[in-house]
Amino acid sequence: MTSSQSQRRRAPTIFDVAAEAGVSKSTVSNVLQGKVPVLAVTRQRVLDAMDQLGYEPNAGARYMRQRSRILGVVVGDLQNPFYAELAAEIEESAAKRNHTILLATTGDVPEREVERVRTLVQHRVAAMIFLCIPGKAALRAVGGDVPSLFAAVPMRDELSIAVDSRAAAELAVSHLVELGHTAIGFVSVTLHEPPTETVRFDGYRRAIQQAGLKVGASRVLRADGRGPHLSAYQAELKAFLSRKRRPTAIVAATDFDALEVISAADALGMRVPSDLSVVGFDNISLAGHSRISLTTISQPLAEIAKLAVDAAIDGTPHKRRRAARSIKLRPELIVRASTGPVRLG
Amino acid sequence: MTSSQSQRRRAPTIFDVAAEAGVSKSTVSNVLQGKVPVLAVTRQRVLDAMDQLGYEPNAGARYMRQRSRILGVVVGDLQNPFYAELAAEIEESAAKRNHTILLATTGDVPEREVERVRTLVQHRVAAMIFLCIPGKAALRAVGGDVPSLFAAVPMRDELSIAVDSRAAAELAVSHLVELGHTAIGFVSVTLHEPPTETVRFDGYRRAIQQAGLKVGASRVLRADGRGPHLSAYQAELKAFLSRKRRPTAIVAATDFDALEVISAADALGMRVPSDLSVVGFDNISLAGHSRISLTTISQPLAEIAKLAVDAAIDGTPHKRRRAARSIKLRPELIVRASTGPVRLG
DNA sequence: TTGTATGCGTTATCAT
DNA sequence: ATGATAACGCATACAA
């Protein structure tokens, strides 16, 4: 309205506002900060001048004197609905606390990780929230000056806010045991993050042993593979499900994996859950769809996001205590139609 | 390793580097910029000093003199896999061009839009990429100084990079016509963005007329509703599908809507595609899952992302020509198992 | 309550 | 090829 000119003018500064309002820059700054009392009329004049000129403070310049209000968010795979949803929640929580997020995706490629982390550091983010497990180099690139924490991923010796994956696995396994299953397998084919995968497998293993069952190698399929070779996964999965001593129930490392398992079962003409029970992990929103109806472990997304943002903003006093301040949240089992009693015979 | 101290030190500056290398700040800046020639040995000394100190340039300070390398990305609904995937692609394209993205989600709430846009403006983003249709107020908040464009959403009179939705609708309709359908309906229940919804419905309507068919009011279900009242949607959908003169095929405004339609059909015991054919829109990654296998319209995500980022960075010379420079991409029909020949009778 | 002076980290202009 | 210096927009300590 005011200015349809396309020549990009210099944005109005605090100085312009001061001139327009007939006061000094300090006064403008004072009404901006709200710390120092300013006469009501003066204040109003400044405010008027501001939206007269369409003034917006320059965050970059501000951050040279103040703590930045940007949070760096590093996500491995934003294509995965779980991380996308989590990122959305984090953004919202951050906004509630007047912070913005600088988003970086790495595709879990080590070299890219370092590059992206460095970019975030250069922008002097107040803190770094990882939605992935970065490599050593990336972690080093963060440096000791910017606090970082890990959301929804397990990270030993660091501040991490995640679900207790052992408890989660126990939930899944005991649910299956209650349904009469004894041949309970584990599948992870699409999870690019070794540590997360390991923790979940470990939880599965412990839960199995705790239930007095055995962890048969023939019931476990773990692909350390790179890249999403969907067709290859399917081939492996079909072979896996066709084995003689195949499991009657499967704990999948993620809902994505569970979906792949279901696809393979469908292709083999196996029925879920009567021929094969499947439990997922993450409770992505599509897990509840009638065509999927996946029994799965749910993580309290909003809570994780809020805690992560709060911790990122409020900081962790002593580095050494980071791990100690880690938070393990309680997972929840969502029972849907992908699990059922074991078929006798 | 180097510094395990938790007291947050002042990050090393260009000045510190200069001191360490025994040169002036100007020289350091020169090697940083690479524009002015610097003696090889000096250059190396500076470089050494840099990673000795773990120096990273302060992007905020830099942006006070140079154009910022931040792109503001405003997305309405990041929970929607389509937008999450698009955001990921945009981030990647931006990174390739040494840019970072500041992400804001609005949940399509007008007041939040303005607030978020203002935050982005305050960070002096080089450009704004909208993955939603902002309200007037938000658009005004952008101001005339920061170029903005629209990716994957239709926006009249503005620079937009999206699929030709009329062509898309034609693709869907003619596919169904070829299968013998004449009672082809339209459903949109979860799309929060009126303009996008309107454009897609309009495309549907034109395509129907072009095919010599009629647009019966009884075959159209458009919910302008707010918020995701999934159960309510389901009730509406079931009632819709139970009508006497119900359609034999449905064009859904989004894959999400298509999934809801399928759920409703499942609940009513209707078979897809023998009782009801369904075409979606967006080709989200889960549309290809064996349990869904949704015939849908695909948008070239990566291409949209690249074009959007390039346009955002390289800019549009004259504001008036923005609309003229808009790009309409060709949609593609992905035929899967949710569509089939009309059942005779 | 308001104004003045200085510093923040960097780039850019001008000397040398 | 390198160094001194003035912006850049804002916050802050201090003076008035």
C-alpha cells in the first residue's frame, strides 16, 4: 500500500524511528526493551512512528549484544513423518517462548552433518536440538560453547529427552506374550540411525529374556544397509517371513519398518494379525488409519518437544551433569488391529 | 576435547584470529571473502589460526553488511507429509546454494501467520517461501522489501510455482472416464486452505464439463470446516457415500482426503475400487504402500523445491512481472489399485 | 525520564 | 598485498 516501489530500500532503523518521533535512539530502544520506564506519551509517539515507517527490529544486530533467540534443529530424516511431526511440535513450542528455529536436515550423511552444524554455529544459535544421532565430527563441530541436546533419540552421556526404550520394548513384548506368542521376532530395515536401532533392539532382547524366551537369530532381521532400497528390503523381508522357523509376531524398530513388514506379509498372502502379529514404534499419524491399524508404541511428542525447547532455552548449568539431567519418558502401548492371539497349531 | 569448560566464553572473533596470525583484521576478512588476493603463506597462517581457535564467522554480524543467506519458509501444516517432504526438499536445495532456512509453521491460523512472518522479517530473510496461502494481514506484514513466492500452492497475481491444477484434475477425471465412470464426485474435508481447495475443485468442475458430464451437487462434499474433527469427517463421509445417487468414483482434493474416503468406504463395507474408485492428490510417500495403493496426482517435489529456491535467491526483477514469471508444472497421474472400471448395473 | 557515547563482529573503502 | 578506519543497527552504561 504505502510503497509499491520495487527498488529495495534500506529498511528503516531505530534511528529513523527516533527521527520520526523526535526523540533519541535510546528512547526508541527503551520502549523496544520495555525494561526502562518511558513516559506514556513519548512511548506512544515512538510506537506510532514505528508502524508509520513499518519498522521491524533487526534481529541480527540485536543478537550481537543479546543472546540469540534462534534454536538450531538438526533432523536426520524429515521425510519420516515421526520426525516431521516432532519438528513441527518443536517449532511451536519454540514460538511460544519467542524463539525461532533454524532447520537443517542431514539425511544422516556424516559430511553433510558437519557442514550443516557449522552453518548453525555461524548463526550463533542459542542451542542445538538434535533429532538424530550425529557423528563424532559433527558433535565436535558444535564446540563447547553452544549447548546441545537430543530429542527422541538415545544419546549416552549427553542430555537427551526420549522415551525409555527398554520400557517400550517390554510393553511390546509383554503384550505379545499375553497374546500367547513365544516366537517373537525383531525387524529393522529402514532405520538409518545405528544407535537408535541398537537401543531398540537391545530393549527387545532384554524384554525377551525377561519373559523367559529365547532370542533366536532366525527371528531377527536387522539391515544395517544404507539408503532406502525399498524393493531390496521387500525381498529380504519376504525371505525372512518365509523361513521355516519364522516368528508368529514381530516387533518392528519403527512404524515404517512395521509398514514394510505388513507389505511383505500381504505379498506372501499372510494375514495380519492371524498369521502374523506386528507391533510398530513411533505411532505416526497414519498408523491409526483403518487400512493400517497398527499396534504401536507411542511417544509423547508434544511433551518431548516442550521439554526439549525448555531445556534448550533455559540451559543446563554444568556440562558434566547433562547426562544426569536426561529425561526418560514413559512410552505407551497403542493397541490396534495388527496384533492378535497366536494361532494354535 | 580442547575446552571442556562449561563457562560459556565469548566466541573467538575475526580480531582474535588476526592477533593469533599476526595480521590485521582486514587480512582475515580478505581470506574469508576470497575476493581480494592474499599471499599464500599469509593465507595459510590465517587459516591455521582459525581452526586453532575454532573460529566460526558470525553470520548475524555479516548480514549487517551483506545480503542475508537465510530463506524464510512458512508452512501451514507440517504434519501433512506432503508439506514435510516439500520442506525437506527446499532445505536441501537451499543448502546446495549455501543458504539456510528459518522455518515457521502457522497451522493456518491467521493471527499466528502475522506473528511468524514478522519474526522472519526481523531476521532479515533474503526471501520468503510460502507453503501455504497466508491471509491479507500476513501478506502485508511481509512488506515490499522482502521478495516472497509461493510453492506448491496457487496464488493469483503473485510468483507461484505449482502444478497446473486444471491439468491435474483433467488427468484424474479423464482417467476415471476411460474406466467408464460417469458419476464422478469430489471430496475435500481436511484441506484447511480455501484457495487450494477452490482451485482443485474448479479444476474438477471444468474437467467434468469438458468430458460432457454433469456436476451434481449430490456428488460433491466440501467441508469448509476448521480443525481436524476426524470422527465428524467420517460421519459426513459415510452419509455422503450412503446417498442414493452416490458417485462411483471420487476425486479427492488431497491424499489425506482420499485416505479418509477409503476409511469411510471400508467402514461401510464398500470395496475399493470395485464399488468405489478413488483418486488422490499429492502422491505422499505412503500412498504407494500396499495397503493403500492410491491412484493419485503427483507433483514434482524436487523440481518445485529447486525452482522455488532459485527464484527466491536470484530474485524477481520487477514486482509487476511476478505473476507473469509464475511457473505451472506438469502433474503426473500415478495409477495404482484404488481405481478400476465402473461396475455395470 | 531522556540523551550521549561506546562496543558488538564484520565488511568495505581507502590508503599505504 | 596489507593495514587503518568507517559504517552497519542495536543495546547498554553512564551522564544529564
